[in-house]
Amino acid sequence: MFGAVAILAAGAQDAGPASPRWFKGNLHTHSLWSDGDDYPEMIADWYKRAGYHFLGISDHNVVQEGERWFELKAPVSIGGTVNQRGGGPVLERYVRRYGPDWVETREEAGKRSVRLKPLDEYRSLLEEPGRFLMIPSEEITSNWKRAKTAASPEMGGPVHINVTNPRDLVAPAEGDNATLVMDRVLEAVEAQRRRTGQPMFAHVNHPNFRYGITAEELAEVKRHRFFEVYNGHPGVINDGDDTHLSMDAMWDFILTRRLAELNLPMVYGVGTDDSHHYHQLGLGKSNSGRGWVTVRARHLTAESIVKAMEAGDFYATSGVELSDVRRGGGELAVEVRAEPGVSYRIVFLGTRRGYARDSVLLAPPAGTPQRTLPHRRYSADIGAVLAESTGPAATYRLRGDEIYVRAKIISSKPKANGSVAGEFETAWTQPLAGGGN
């Protein structure tokens, strides 16, 4: 389906319609427009200097447009460090980088504020054709909530969904379960796309953030096409725990259930930073550079990025880079851009027709209040290891009974500044549908 392509330098111009290339980008980022701790221009400048090609700053329930002033409140001491969000050294660096004529401040009634620049104003400072692109984005931040009854306590959890390249703000939704909230938000994104004609897509963020969304709920949403298999926020438990599934296990259940039982479309896996903290690095902070997507597209435009991702022509990663991925013709082939001294393990995961459908409820320890829905652990047939290889390249050829197959590439290289201790750089390809569904 996708052949080998040349990998061009980051600064190269678009090669034309016959020559797609890889573009590196982050689609989940926060700034002072919501709960990030730096100005959007400063954040985007870091990503550009770090070799990214595109960035979506996805603040909570807001798009970066119109007039917005950020009040510089009195400094507070956090962990022995005096901090003034958006002020002090942060403001000084902002002025040094872009100059006093660019940075607008005002003082009214004894309160000092800084104007937050909308995307349409600051993008011209950063964008370059073929090199760097800003994509409008929003994190639609909702919650599901179920009232207390005689049979169960009050329950609820977060449902956060990013929309990439919206034209207008998408409002959060309400509901008494995560499936309903997701369906309402995704319906609103789809309606905006139909109304405006603007290419856009939504992805479900960090299901394991406060364990607000279960795999069963994700599988049921008809419009669901993308979710975060890796999120760099320390509050997101990517690997799960004794009573909650990992993101990988969730993905395998979702794919199996949708393809084999519900006749619903494939779901693709996204990697993101979910960055909030730009001045303190390390465990416990949500920093840049932890997770991203690498997209094979014809042009560095929002339209081309959206089109390629909807076709599944991208991979998610926390550090491992791929030189090629081929999905089609009855095979899934992976080639790693290997680093000297680093070893690689390529694991092909999938579910075969005739899989066992039994599961076990993962109940919390006795006496623990149950505020979110419990997870279930499914048969080892779901997301089984179909093949495994060491080295920088491997190919899996369908034998005919697979519902799907996907590849996970684990390196021996420790992840620098990972979201948790002990991480190793990893990449995830998108799944290839088999003939057994």
C-alpha cells in the first residue's frame, strides 16, 4: 500500500505530488491560554528548533483567537521555588526573544497583564513552507458524571478529546457515561467538518488519565478513529497497573471488538507530549519531546497531514524513528532508522479468528471507593504475539486468520526524560486489517 520513500532534510521544500515525505509533529500541547506555563510563541519556537515540522497547541475549551489578557498574579513559592506564572524570568525571556515592541502589557486597577497573541498573529513568526507549520487545535474537555444511587456511589471521570484543525470552537459535552460524551463531542466535530468543508479530525486523549474511560466504552463509539496509545503526561498511566489495562491492551481489545464483532472502522494510535511545563524538567512534570507522530504526507499543510493520518500513514513514537512502514499487499513491513549501539525488538501483535472471549473483572482492593468504571482483562488471545524479531527490519505476512496485526518496536535506548522512570524508546505502527474479521 505504501512504498519506500526518500527521507528529506528538515529544511527541504515539498518535493511535489509524487514524493511524500515524513513530517514530525505534536498534536497535544498547552500554553498560557489554558494551563500551560509559557507563551505560545515560545513553545512553538522550542518545537521548531527541536526539528519538529508541525505543532498543534490544544488548550482546554478554547481556540487561540480574539483578545485575551493574562494577569500576572503575585509570585508564590512552590517546592521552595518562587514562581510567577507567565511573569518574572518567563516574561523576561519572552521579551528577549521577540522584543518589547512585540510583547504587549498593560496595568489596570493595580493589576498587570500580558496580551496573549492569537494564532493568526504569531504564526507568521514561525511558519516556513516545507519546514514548520502551526495547526489550529483544541482540547475539548468534558466529564461524565453519574449520580449516586442506592446501589452505587457517585461516579465520573474526564473525557478529553483533541480536535486538529478546527475552524471554530467545539463545546464540551455532558452525559452520565463516557461513551455518550465521546459520541456527542465527535458528532459535533463531524458536523463542523460537514458545515465548513474544513479537513479536521478528533482523537481521544489519555483514557488512563484518572481512569475516566474504559476499553469497552472506546470500542463502542462509532465515530471513534484515533486515540492516544502514548501520552507523556506523568498523570497518564500508559502501562496500566494491577487493576487497569495498559494503553496497548486497550488498543488490542478495541481493534478486536470493532473489527470482529461490531463491524466498525479501524482505530489508529497517536503519540503526544501533552506538555504543560516548559521551565522545570523531570519526573512529575509534563515536558516537551516525550511523544509524537511522524506522518508521511505529500505536503506540509494541515489538509495533507489530516488526509495522511486518516489513511493511517503515520506512526506513533517516544523516540524510535522508522525509515519505512509498508501496510498492504498482505504484509506489514517495518524498517528502523537504527542508531549505533542500540538494539531493537520488533513485536507483531494481533488477534486471530476464533479467539477466546472470556475476561476477568479487575476489581479494586477491598474497601477502595469505586469512582470510575472497573477495567476487565481479556484472554491472552487478544493482542497475542504473532511473531517477534530482533534487528532493525522485519516483515509479517498474513496467513489468513488474523483479524488485524500491528507492530510495536522497543529499543534498548533509555528514554531521556520519560514520563516515568525506566522507560525505553518505543514506536507503534498502525494496524493492518487481516482477512479474519
